[in-house]
Amino acid sequence: MQTSRHISFAILTFTILAAGALLLEHTGFFAGAFRTEILARVDAGVVVSVGEAVTARNVNASDKASVR
């Protein structure tokens, strides 16, 4: 007895669509559609080091403790 190897129409359709989308993206048809650029600027005065953050947190904790 021989079994047939039936491929689901939905799986075949999905595979063809996914391959087509990947090919179009690779060739540049969707150039920039799946990419984002982060446009940010960091000023030296805004940067906080770990030591400054720990000190500020400890000061806030001691202020809260003294209020009680």
C-alpha cells in the first residue's frame, strides 16, 4: 500500500508568500520599511554616572526615613 504525500494548500500558499516577501525585501523593494533609525543626542551635562545615581537614591531614602 502506498501513502500519498499531500501538502496543505494553506501551508504552500503561506510558504510562497513568505518567500516572495523575503525576496522583495532582499532586493530593496521594501528598502527602509523594516528599519528604524534612532535619532538621539546626549549632552554631557545630562549623563549620570552609576555613582551619582546611587548617591541620589541613598539621599532620597534617607530623606524619606527622616520624615517618619
